[in-house]
Amino acid sequence: MTTSVADEKLGAEFQEYANDESVHDVALRKREAALVRKLDCFIAPVMMLLMLISYLDRGNIGFAATQGMAEDIGLKGSQLNTAVSVFYIFYILAEFPTSILVKRLQFNRVIPTITFCWGIVCLCTGFIRGFGALVVTRILLGFFEGCLFPSMTLFLCNWYKREELAVRVSYLFIASALSGAFGGLLAWAILYMDGVSGYPGWRWLYIIEGIITVIWAAICIFVVPKNYETAYFLNDEDKALMRQRAEHMEAYSGGSGHYGKKDIKEAATDVKSWLHGVIQIAAVTILYGFGTFLPIIIKNGFHYSTVQAQYLVIPVNLWGALVYAVGAFLSDRYQTRFYPLIICAPFGIAGYAICLAPVSAGVQYFATYLIATACFLCTGGNIAWLSGNCAPDGKRAASLGILLTLTNIGGVVAGQIYQTNAAPRFFLGHGWSLGCLAFAWCGWYII
């Protein structure tokens, strides 16, 4: 079947779909469901692995710190916190221009290139000798990873309809939760490489994760398509259906990528962009503080050993991934972003309240599961809410750029609230996070 014939046939079917319920309507829905399943097999796994690797490479500083990195390279005072925060400053600087330019530069070029670059940076971190070198690698890592998330979010908007998007964006945050689990597992395993070739285990952590990233970047050259018109896994009928989906849902229509000042102005003057952005600052402060410092909190706050701290993060992050998957599914199923966020946030508030209380280490560890119930879902759900309510695609890109730029202010803050000398109670970190979650909870009622 030629492309033009496929277009004509599907156009007629979509017209009938708009006019009445018919046999063709049922058949078309089945074909569309089959297409979405195909996308979930070829597009979603690639994006999930990219996100997982990204969070592994940025979050391994917490695992490295529990394995003696600070002592080995002579970190003093709050230098570890500075290294965490500086990552997000350059992450912020990269996000907005990426969200505007990525489609013009083409997804299949941008995504493999930036993945390769931060993989090399991660690998080089395994050879640093002091605070200055650590800061330089964190700056470069922040810049290259800052190009990734807007690229992936807009890439998904290029393939999925609005009502399908929350679950697919949730894949990215499920991957971020899984990265904490895999990071803990990998850090625990690499502890046994301590001393191999004269390197401590934390250096091997960076080296191995960097090599994995570079390999995946090479694979992405072949598995990330430019757009659906050039996708290797779609036949002519699939591509025709993708065109019809794009036209009817005001999604991307094939790849010109020419955004105008009007799109940016509309996004900048839309109150929703800024409300969601401010809420996202609060949500991300929780997510990044929890994700980065959880191994340190478990070791220095709850008084577990280094080995225990590595593997105790695994079930907490797996629980967060499960909650997010269920919440995103229900959000799409019932077409609501509000209720999953409002229901889950109080669990996190309770978790931080428990961590602030003078209770046993076991009870405090249980509280981390309550926090995980909220932090992943609240962050990703807020993004999906804004993304699904912005059209056309130029305004969506600019709105996401604003939100993501504001978002990582929370990352800068998160790097400072869990000071290493504040152990074991971490009053500032837990108290600040509790306040951020309460603020976000109230903000969703306003929206």
C-alpha cells in the first residue's frame, strides 16, 4: 500500500469516526491500539534506558560518598554539597535552549551525541584527584544531561496523543526511581572491586557506569529515529495513522521544527506555565534531595553500615517506581492528573514528619517508603499535567522549557539542605522537604 493510498483510507475512516459509531470506528481503534503497542515496544524502552542511565550517572555521587570518595579526594565542609548543587546550575542553563532547538537539530542527532558526551565525563570522574576536578566534571555532566530531559519529553510528544502521554512520561520517572535501585545494587556489587588495579570501589563505580553510557550512546544512533516518517519499525499504514493522529491531536506533524516568537510569548504569558513551574521547584527539591542523599541519610542518619546503606535503598526506590506506575496508569485511565497528586502527597508529608521525630532507625527507614510514595509521582505528574494542557506544539515546547528551567532551581536547593555535618537528624533537609511538599499540595488546589 502506498503512503498516499494509506492516507486517503485513514482520512475517510477518521471522518466516519467523527460522524458516527461504526464498524470502521471499531476497526480504527484496534489499529490505533496496535500502533501504540508498537510504540511502547520500540520508543518507550529506549527513553526509559536513557533516563535510567542519566539518573545513575548524576546520582552516583551519593553512593560514592558513602564509599570514601570525600576522604580520598580531600573534600572538606560543604564541598560535597557544592558539587551536587553546581550540577543543577548548568543543567538549568542547558534546558530551555534545548527545548526550543532540539527539533530543529533533530532528535536522532541530539540524543546520541549528548549521551556520549556525558558518558565520557562520567568515566573521567573516576580519575579525579581533588575538589576542583570534581566541580569541573559536575559542571560538564550537568550541561550535557540538561539537554536530555526536554529532548525526551518533546520526543514523546512527537509520538503519543495527549491522553496517552502521562503513562509514557511516567516511564521516565519510573526509570529514575529504578536508577536508585540499580544504583544501589551496582554500588553494593562494586564494593567488592575495592582495590582492583589500585583503585577504590567508588572510582570503579564511575568508570563502569561511564562505559555503559558510552555503549548505549552508540546504540542510540541506530534506535532513535528522526521522526515517525523515517522510523524503521513503522510500515506505510502505521505512518499514515501517525499523520492522522498528529493532525487531530495538534501534536507534532512531521518535523519542520520552526518555532516562532509567538509560541514563546504565548507560553511566557500563560499563568499555567509559571504556576506549574513554581510547584515543580518544590517537587524537585524533594526528589533530588531524597534521591541523591538517601544512601547518606541511611548510613549517617539511621546508623547503618556502608554495605547496608547500598542495598537498603533498593526496595525503597522499587516501591517508588511501583507507586508511580500505578498512579500514572490511573491518571490516564480516568483522565485526571489532580487526584493522584492530591492523594499521594500526604504520605510524603507524614514520612518527613516521622524522620523529624525521635523514633527508632527502623521506623525512620519505614518513613522513606512513605516519602517514595509521593516524591516520584508528584514530580512527574506535575509535568504531565502541564504538557497535556498546552497546544500547539510550539507553545508546548516553550512551556516545558520554562517549567524545566524553573524545575532545577530545586536541584540547586536540594544540594544544600542535606549538609553532611547535619547528621544524624538532618533537621534542615527533612523540614525543608516537608514544607516543599505541603506547598505543592496546596498549589495543585489553586491550579
